[in-house]
Amino acid sequence: MANIKHVVVLMLENRSFDSMLGRLYPGDANYRGLTLLEYNNYQSTGYGVWNDKGMLPSTATIPDPDPGELFTDMNTQLFGTPVRPETPADMSGFAQSYATQPGKGIYAPSAVMHYFTPDQVPVISTLATTFGVCDQWHASAPCQTWPNRFFAHTGTSLGCVNNKDFSIPFTAPSIFGQLQAAGVSWRVYFHDMPQSILLKDVWLHAVTHYRGFSQFLADAHSGTLPNYSFIEPRYFADLFGVFSPNDEHPPHNVVHGETLIASVYNALRSSVCWTNTLLIITYDEHGGCYDHVRPPAATPPDGWVSQPDQFEFNAYGVRVPTVIVSPWIPPGSKIRNPRGGDGTGTPFDHTSIIKTVRDLFLAGTGQLTAREAAAPSLIGALSLPDATNLGPPSLTPSAVQATLAQVSTLASGEPNGIQAALAAASHNLPANAPASVTELPADGMPLTPASYSTVTAAAATATDRIKSFLGV
């Protein structure tokens, strides 16, 4: 086993594998990328995959407006119908789903068929080719952001398929709780409001284990990174600091996400921790962007079934971009589960993060769910005999910065799904983090419906509450 002492996970938002990395290895038969023959039909018109050259903001924010990401939207994208059928997915309904979205703006069917080329997203592409790319990593379920982020932490969503379905705090045991119990160090680093703070079993430890992203940079510099780090991007536009969201959630500019990825890599590459580090860069779900690979059947995590649609969580979601970075990974790796010898075994999903962390730091402890038990670990990808693939000394992202006008436009717009959900969930946080087990609620409380006319209003609610909760 490679000498890994630090696992760092950066989870971005709402991009499919094909949209970000589909043309990483053009013409390579050993890579499940785009051939440029892929298309969807809508109203007797074919919409093929396409690329908009250059990287002006109008390109870097495609698709705009935001595609649908509810469970019914994803059913339409996968099957062409909002009600999930028994037949296999044919990936035929992405253009249809986008064209029929309710809301404001022009929903051109072609927008969700767009892909970026490596020269347009050079940071993630360089890391993918220098180290490894996983073209067999699926979202844990064909569901919205919160279900998939909770799968990454707990191996389940407790039967919820949409953000609004959850009760907060989320009561499933998490990998953070297991690390805490075992005396293994961990931290969550965040920008505005961390979604993972909604986990019940982090509340007693949140004050000492949740830190701003600047602390990650400082910890990497000083060589004091914990065993497990989870990094959350900036979900909201920040008018005060003139910061655009860097989560890459459409239509947020992917250039700012590239800058975040470069910042994480550069901090690790210059750290004394580097040769003992595994960095996983992934996305929570595909966010309505096209991908051509059918999600396979999956092991249900537990006995929960979603209501009223009766989904048993027996299938994965759409593929998401995932890049695996470590000096222990051979250059140019295409990382798949080798079970069966042909790379077609159980695919990676977000519970593979939990499995990998357990293999490294929690050997012999009980797994969280049956999905985690079935998940492949990334340990096998760390196959060099020594940490010799050091990678470039640093990566230089685009120098383009968000303008005040661009941030103002985002800030004055209507909140997207995760922004609205985070603002609503912030009301379920106590004014101060609980100090003892007796102060923890027995169960979660349903989200209180709330309407925010602007991103600024939602951000103010969420960030004010998190500052109070953490006492900062």
C-alpha cells in the first residue's frame, strides 16, 4: 500500500464527465470519451455534441440558464420520461429535459450537449493526464446535489432524492464521525456555507474541525494537514469581496473552478505533505449536462425507498468528472475497477471515497452501508513502487477575474437549487453549536419552505447563520 497519510477531496458541482473531460483523449479506444457522433433528438431535430471555441464568459458559462436537476428531470434525461421506467436508460432525453424547463430565459436544447476541450479547461485536463482520470465514476444516485453529497459522507441519502426532501440535521452516521471516534484527524474547509455542516454527527466537533479555505492553504504550507480533508467550494456570489462562485454549477463560470483546483494542487504540491498525499477531484452530480454512458445497476445502500416514486437506489447516477492525483499514480492512468479483468466491474461512485479513507485509516471498522461495502477503493490506483510522479511544480490558471458587473448579475439573480436549500437549511442550525450530546436533537426537522428573491438574500441568511453556529 502506498504511504498515504493525507486524503484531500475537492467536490465541485453539476458537470457531467462528457462535458468536462469527454475529449481528453480523442480517438483513444481505451477511453470512454466522446466520439462526436453522440446526439439527442427533440421534436424531430437532432442535437449533437458540440464545442464553442475560445473561452469568453459566454462560453465558460454554458449551459445558461441552469438545467433541471430534480429526480424527475434526471429521469427525463436518462429515459425520455419523468417517470422512471423498467427499461434501461438510453441517455436520449437531455435536450428534451432542458427545452421543457419551466422558468425564465431561453432553454436552447443544444446547450446541454456542449463540451469543453482540454485547452479550455487546462487545469483539470493537465492533472488528468499527468496523474489519472476515472472514466467510470458515477454519481451515487440519479438525484440532486444533497443526496449525492450525503452519499459521499454517509453512503446513503436515507431515501431522499431532492434537496427539499431532507430533514436537518441529517442523522445517518458519517465518515467524519467514524474518524473522530478512532482518533483520526479530519477537517472540512469551506468558502461560505458548508453543506456538510448539516450532518448531525459533526455538530459536536464543528467548532474545531470546520475552517475557511484560507486555513487549508496555511495547513498545507505548514505541513499540518489532517489525515482527511474535505473541501467545499464557494456556492454563492459575494458582492462584498467581488467573488464569483467557484463551484462550476451552471451557469457559473468554469474558469473560477479551474482557479480553485489550481489553488488546491499548488498548495499540496509545495507542501512537505505532498509525497504522502492523495487528492480526489470530483463533482457531486451531472447537473443536467449530457453524458453518453448509461448508469449501471447499483447495490442499494439500505432499506430506504423514496416516496412517492418508489426508487430503491438500485442504480447509479450519471458519470461525473473525477481526477485522481498523487505522486504514487503512474502518469496517464485511466482508473477503473479491475474486477473481472476488463474494467467493467462495479464502478466507482462517491462511496468509493469512504471506502478509500477506511482502507487507509480505519482498517477493521464497520462499513456505513451496503453501498460502501460494494464500492471499489482507489488504493489499487496508487501502483508506483515509490512516490516518483511528482507532477508540475505548479499550475497557472487563467488570469481572468470576475468583474463587479458579472458578480452583481449573479448576486441579483434568483438562487439556484443548492443556494436556496442551503439558506433554508441554515434555519435548522442552532444559534450555537451544541456543546454536549444532551444538546443534540433526537431527529432532524423538515426544511421550512422559504423564498429568496436574490442570491444575495439567500447568501446573507446562510452565511450569517453559519458564523453564529461556529462562533466566528
